[in-house]
Amino acid sequence: MSSLKDKFAHYAWDLAYGTYSEKIILEGLKGVKINVVKNPYKNKWFADPFILEEDENYIQFLVEEFDYGVGRGRIARLNISKKDKKIVVCSIILDLPTHLSFPVIYHVGGEVYVHPENSASGASYIYRYDSTADKLVEPKLMVGEPIADAIIRKDGDRYHMFATRVPETNGCTLHEYISENLFGPYKHVGEETFEKNTARMAGMFLQGTDGSTIVRPAQDCFGGYGKAVIMYDGHKPLCRIEPIAYKYAGIHTFNTHGGSFVIDYKKYDYPLIYKLIRMLKK
């Protein structure tokens, strides 16, 4: 049964976006209009989306691009036509010998900086986005450790970075680092333990509906990677964001910018067969 399950367990990701409302923090995506992005490429998928910019005709994401011919993640800029809900531009803006993902975006002083996940290299760097060259340039070392899906939040005069760490990137421990400068270097100052493998960050921190609460989107990795996003107020879960359609098996990124949100749907190649095999195994 396990070999059959593995055969039909291959999955990819679909991107989707919609209009953001604070109600999503408490109620999830039920009743929310979601635009699934059409992927014209047969040999690649996209995940870990962050919104770069948007106008009335297009919405742009920075994402992990996974090309089966390359065999590792790269950072890409996608331009999506709102009219067709289709990717019309895919530009690779960072390609390294090691796997890249989760390109977090920070807007500082008129510049755009991107902090991708690159735990496979053993360290973590932030880059400036050169829009003219359409590339990530000028890497600066943030942490000399293999961390995953780091998110930075400014609190007073300090910058707090939260991330999980190899080899327990999908585990229960969330590590905290502090710096006096956005660009580091960052010093490890502590850690928090969450239940059931929900420490890993799923996106940027959000402001709660009361205007003062800081909400942490977290990945639910208990029993499998990319099952859902859980919104946390401290250690209190506010809601669980997961797909409704049977063809999708999970969500593991949730981000907002302006009036929009973006997510990634986990989809199996054979969703009904995989669901049946799981039911039989139970």
C-alpha cells in the first residue's frame, strides 16, 4: 500500500489571489472569491508567493519557481493578467546552485529588498531588487545558519526575525533573532515551542481586527507538509485556512499587499485516487 500511495502522492502547486478582508483572519476563505492563476508551463510550478506590485490590469508576484528540468527552486517574478488570470511573464531573478524559495519582500526607502529561503547553502542573505536588470543583487549576510522561511518584524528600534531551523524546519520550535538594523547581522536570542508542528512561518505578520493584535500566519506541517495555514494570536489559533475544493489538498503560504491576498494551493496529480488510498490506509 505504501508504494502505491507514494506513486500517486506526487504534487505541485497552483497560485491564487483575491481581495483581502480582515475577516479572513477569523473566518478563513469560506465565501471569498478566489482567482486561480493559469499556469501555461507544463514543466514547472510556482509556490511561496509574495505580492510585488499591482495595478488595474496586472498583479505581480515573487515566487519559488520549480522547473523539473533544473531540479531545484529558483526565485522568479511573475506578471499575471487580471483579465485572463494567466501568467504572461516569468522572469528568473535569482538562480543559485542551491535550492531557493519563500522570497519575502521588504519596501525600504524607495527600494525593494528580498530575503529568500536558502537553508541548503547553510546561511541566509538579503538582496536588493534591481528593477532595471530584473535581478536580485548585492547580497548581505543576515544569519550564518540554515534557517527556513524567515520573517522580520520591526518592534521599536529593533528588528526581530522569526524562523525555523534545519533539521527541524517543519517542527515545533520557532527561533527568534534580533538586530539593530534590517540588514543584520542577527543574533539568536531565544525560541518558542508550538504544538503539533506549527512553528514554521507561512507569510508576513498581519494586523488583527482590533488594530493592535499581531497575527502570525503559520504552516500546519503536522502529519504532512503544506496542509494548511493557521492564524495565531500568540499561541491562540484564530482560524485555519485550507482549500474547499477536493482537487486541492493544502495551502502553505498566505500574504497580503495593498487590498489583495495571495495563496498557494497544494494539488496532487491524481487527487481522487490519492484520497481513496488514504482512506483505505486509515
